[in-house]
Amino acid sequence: MLFDTHVHLNADQFEKDLEEVIERAKLAGVSNVVVVGFDRPTIRRAMELIEQYDFMYASVGWHPVDAIDMVEADLEWIEELTRHPKVVAIGEMGLDYHWDKSPKEIQKEVFRKQIQLAKKVKLPIIIHNREATADIVEILKEENAAEVGGIMHCFSGSPETAKECVEMNFYISLGGPVTFKNAKKPKEVAAEIPLDRLLIETDCPYLAPHPYRGKRNEPSFVKLVAEQIAEIKNVTMEEVAEATEKNAKKLFGIN
């Protein structure tokens, strides 16, 4: 069974046909998904979804792009939500230097506060990284994030960086880009990182895998990610599915 560790089924793109999307996911062999909330509206919707669907879990956190909008009450609210048995992680959090909505110093402060909260409530973290690898690694080390570990979501860095993150108690999660013909780094990472430290995800509705690139992504497509990793590692798709599901359940504390 396939565990999609990062979905945004709480996005507006799924408002009209969520039931059909869920049906296709189940037919593709998807056993569980983690719905990621990253601001007030998406967190609220994630919490609604986990109440409605058995196979959905939630991660709640604050996206670095919107760090400037976060107030102390939001952090307290997130802490409150972590008491829910189906909230299994904090995030996505991290740094995003591509967009300039939130100044870097504010992003870093919000990132650190969320790592500290995760350690307090003993939950793993989900890391968003865009053009900020060195600063992210530095903050993870300074805040001793290894204590809770977590996921390098939709990892796009080098195998060397991936190995450094694994040493810090993080799993490397690969999504649609590993299937792109020109995506050299994710393929190298898939080849070099052992299966017991890999996870799979869609990040739907974004980053649809080949041959759906550019279209709306959905959880059923996570099978294509697993198939690509299996091909790279010269193992069966079932082996990839089994290992990554086991990894996800271990990390999230799901029996």
C-alpha cells in the first residue's frame, strides 16, 4: 500500500471533485495520506478532512512565505491542535528565498519557533526548502531538530545534502520531479539514499509526475513516483511501497 506523506487536498483545486479524487487514490492502492495545513484556512480545512476520512492524517504548521502574517496566537492554536490524535506532524515549515513576501529574518524566527514547539509536543517536522539549503541545515543543527526528526519534503538537493539530513534523523521525501526526464538530482538521491530513509509524496495539486506534468496532481499519481524509484533502485514497486509505508507509519507513530 502507498502512503502519500504530503497532500493539499485542503486546496480549492479539490473543492468540486474530492470524492472522485479519493476513489482514484484508493483504486491506485493509496492507504494513507497526510493533509498539510500551512496557514489559517488550510489548517482549518485539514482538521475538517481528518474528522471526515479514516485514512487521512494532518500536519499543521506555518509556511515560510507567509511567515510575516503569523502572530503568537497562531502558534498557540497550532500547539492546541497537536492534541488531536490524528495530527501527526508540524509543518510545513522552513525557508523560502524564491518569493520575497516575508523577510528572511522573520522566516528564520518563525521556523525556529516551530521547531521548538515540535520538540515541546514531541512531533516530527515537515520541511519546506526553496533556495535556502545552507540556512535550513544550519538552523536544524542549531535547534537540535534531530531530537524529533522529520521529512525533507519534495527534496530537490544533492545526494550529499540528503545524506547530511539523514544523519540529522530526517527522511528524504521524493515526489513528481523524480519522474521528470531532466531531473538529475532527485534521480541521484533515489539511487543513493537507502529505502529505509525514503518517503514518497505528491504535494498535490502541485508538481504532477510525468506524463501528467503541468496538470493538477492528485494522490493516485503517487504510484508513478514509487514506480520510478523502483526502476532506479532495481527493485519491485511493491518493495518501494512497503518500505515507504513502513517508514511513514514509524515516523508519524501510526499503528
